[in-house]
Amino acid sequence: MFVDADGVYHLYYQYNPTDIVAGNQHWGHATTRDLYHWQNQPIAIYPGPGEGIFSGSAVIDVNNTSGFFPNQTNGVVAIYTLHTATEETQEYECPNLVPIPMLSNISIEHPLDASNIASTDMHLMQISINPGAPLGGSIAQYFPGVFNGTHFAPVDQAARLADFGKDNYAGQFFYGIPATSPQVSIAWASNWQYAQVVPTGELEGFRSAMSLPRYNVLANTTRGDYTLVSIPYDLSPLYTTSTSVANSSSLANSSLLYDYSTTVPSGALTFNMTITSIPSANATGTANFTFMSSVTGESIRGGFYLGGDVPFFINRGYIQGFDNPFFTDKFSTNNLVSKDTQTFRLQVVIDRSILEVFLDNGLRSATNTFFPEGELDILIISTAGLSSGVQVSADVYGLERYVVTELAQ
């Protein structure tokens, strides 16, 4: 993936033009200016007989170091794994090595403000593994460190996970983003334990989808010197209205119900919830959300407990459209409340079959697919048992669908 001199983002992806399962792998190609409205381009790379074009990367060869592009500054060099019947399966796939800035303060309301981003000599290497994920199947891990142009030295040997869900794999960073800016990535939203059999294929003519595009930076946090922070790329181009479709500024020990069955045709929403004035000791209470179907009663849920280690959970076990022994239904992490602000922030984005959550400005994130029999059309945000003085607010926005257009013939 790369962004060119005209500000156009180029996404290459593994694509089988003859079936809806992996095999006969080509590289598809799509372009965009805002990372949400896409145009399909002609297939970029075709395999030879008995071959497959697997994982890889692409860069712009500005200085013609390859020798392929005399008198040209925009040539594209692609490097990929060529799969044949005799090639051994690789244990590690899709390494990314990118320069990455650090946040001065992760706790402020708008952490990606330019004044809060510090340039460093840090790089980030992201490696996707399959199998080997703690929850089974595939996952991405990352290693912060220093790169001298030929050798990468990680700051330690810890394997940090990029996502606490189960459906974020093979993420790539766009080449061409300035080193002093947040790096932009997109991942494949699935898991190899069940990617070939999820029910979208027969019903809708596709098998998998990509995650949201994300900004990425490093931050020093309570429990780690170099934590990867991932925040959704600006969603405002997808808002269905200029103001929120539902909101509450007094949600403490209360609830907000929003029926979007007729108001948001796409079925896609995002909401932000902010909890302030959390006691520094002996905090109590819960904050939860539920997306449910008014027809089938199915739901996907999440929330956290303010006490102790502040655990956060997601439960997709009440969705009935896909049954697979490896389709793990419950996920959790912990996210300590900042002592500087005593504030917790949550952003949730949902489409018809993907839920992505971002805790405390992206300090923790999770990507989970789900496949309901009925469309989800009701959102409930609720809090209960909160300590006296705690304040809660929430804003909900409807989203358009990702837009993909075909080239005119």
C-alpha cells in the first residue's frame, strides 16, 4: 500500500477472481482519496500456472534504485511471496517496518493534535502470525525499536498484540506518509481459523472485508513504555447528518436507546462515550452497550467495570448466523483509568458484520466480525452503579457505507 504524490491511496489485496475462497491468488487494486470512498482498478498482478501471489508490500521508487524506471520518479516496486506447490508454508507473514512518532500525552481529549506529537527515531515492526494467536488462529504483533537503515533493534523481546479481538490480521501501513505524522494502516478483518467458511460468501458474493483505516502512533503508558495507539481515520466523510443522530449529556446511572431501523439505511453507526470525574479509589459501576435486532432478538454487547483493573469485555455469543467451534464468542482486556484525568473514553464503530472498539483514545482496540440472521437496528447505551459525581455523555452518528465504484468500461 502507498499514497502517491497526488494524495491518492493505493490498496493492493489478495484476490481470487474465480471463487469466494482463498486460492488462485491475484493482487487486486483499489484507490481512494479519503480511505472510505474507493474505486476498483484492474487486477495488478496475475499468477502464472500453478502459482499464487501471496503477502507482500509495495513502495514508490522515487530515486530509481531498482533501475526499472529511468527518467521516472513514480515507479512502483512490489515485493510478494510467490506460492507454488513445492514451496514450504511460511510461519511469519506481512512484516511492516515504518517510522512512527510518539504522543507527548495520551490522556488529552484530542491526542493527535500536531502539538502533541513528538518526532523520534523510533520504528515499528508489525508481524502477523498464523497460527499462534492467544485466542487461536491468526493475529498481528508489533515490536518498537530503532532502525539504522540496515538493521532493526527492538527495545525488548516482548511480543505486543495489536488488537485484543480475533479478527485483525495482516495489517499493512501506507508507504509515503511522512515519518513525523501518524502512520495509516488497514488490516484484513478475519481469522484463518474460519475465514474460508463465514456465511457472507454464499449469501452476498464476497468472503471477507477490510478493517477501518487507522492512525497509528506510540505512547508511554502506565503499563508500557511503547504502546501502539490506534485511532480510526477521520470518519466525518461518512456521517449521514452534520449533527449527532442521538446524544445524552447526562447518562450517569441512566440509559440511551436509539432505534435506527429507518433513520440509518446502512445499519452502520459510531458512538463516543466519555466518563469523567471517576474517583481515584474505590470507583464502582458499569458502562455497557448493546446492538440488537428488533426482529430476531440477536445482539452483540460490550462494556466495562470501573472497579479494580477496569476490565472491558465484548460478547458476540448472542449472534446466531454463524456456528463454528473456533468462532470465539467472548473477549476482554483491561484499561486503567488515567490518574491525570480520571476520565475514560470509548469509541465504537459497527457495520453490518464488523464491530471495532477503541478504548481511551485507541490505547486498546479490538476488531470482531459477527454474522446475524436479522439486521441489528437498536442501540442501547447504559450505565449503572456509578459513584456519586461521575458524569457520562454520549454522541451517536449514523454512517454511510463504504463506497466502492467500478472503473467505466
